[in-house]
Amino acid sequence: MASQDMESRVKNECAGQKPSEVTELILDNCRATTIAGLTDEFVELEVLSVINVGLTTLAGFPALPKLRSLELSDNKISGELECLKSCPDLVSLKLCNNKIDGVAALAPLKEMPKLASLDLIECPIANEDKYRDDVMEALPQLIYLDGIDREGNAEPDSDEDYELEGEEEEDEEDGEGEEDEDEDEDEEGDEEEGDEGEEEGAEVKANGDEDSSDLPAAKRAKLDDASDLSNGAAEIES
């Protein structure tokens, strides 16, 4: 059975959806040497896989503003990566087993600041001396190259894990902020209690010569208690 051409495969994968509603397209193993059937109408597309299609060029690659993951492995692409600049949210790019043969071909990717993961396994460039060092230096925004970071740690399974890690960091920052707020509230509470004590002391002093019999019973009792506390402190000091 002959492989389906890319344009027909795109229509089938949409399955009655409008291009503007599609968030994921898997076009693996269809046939095309150039991009066909993909247009700028796919404004919500986040995941695109075009593995083993026979692509020799990326010319005509559409603007996909929400694309995060792009799989282009097992094709015949040697360059023209500047065609991906219209995908500003791209986080993961897999170009395994293509014809990328030098760092110069990767230069356009430097202008994609969100690109965190790049796979070049089985490309000619991967056989060069200092391959990892050269690529990481040329693309400083990269976190992972061929699934490994600069410290030798493995890459998360998907770009969703990047989001979870970011949420955890935000939660830690929020927790620290809440602790600081609690400490500030405690300090304010202590200051208010101190101010109340000073006000009561001042009231006792101001009313020391007044006839307490002229005062209401509740206020007289309060002043008597404050006076007793003041006299007790004086006896202790003497």
C-alpha cells in the first residue's frame, strides 16, 4: 500500500476539525519532500510530528505561534532552520538522523530563546570532536542536548514536566512570601500590644489626682487594676 502524501494526511488527521482548532498533528511516515498541507491557519497547534517523511527542506514552514514540540527525525534536512523562527514558543526540537553536519547550520536557532531541548543523534555533526561543547556554546539557551543537560542529568519526559518544575519553583517562592507576611503580622501585633500598655499607663498617670468615685464603675475598676500593677512594679524596684 502506497504511503499517503502529506497534504492528504493533514486533512485526515484534522478529522473534521477546523485548522484553527487543532492542537496536535502526527504526520509520521507520510510522503513529501517539502512542507504541504500545513498553513498559518493552525494557530493553536502545539505538537507536530513529521518523522520519516522524506523532507529535504523546511522551505514553506508555516508560522505556528503556539508550537512547543517539533519532531523532524529521520528526514534529509541539512539546514534552512531559519524557517522555524516563526515558531517563537518552540521548546523542543528533534532532528535525529538528518543531514545537519556543522554548528553553522544551527546558527538560526540562537534567535529562539525558548528552545530548551535539541536532539541531533545520528546526524553527521554528532560525530565531531567537542560536539557537545560546540553546540552548547553556540546555543547558550539550551538546557538539554540529546536528552542530557550540562551536568549529565536526563531530560524530563515531556515539555509538561518543564511547566511542573516551574510551578514548583513558584510555589516555593509563594511559601517564602507567606512566611515573611506572617512574621510581619506578628511584629505588628507585638507593637500594638505595647502601644496599648503605654496608653493605659498614661491614662493612669493623667487621672491619678482625679476622684475615682466620679468615674463609671467599669472604668474605675480598670484604672484601679492598672494602678495596682504600677504600685507593684514600684515596690519591686525599691
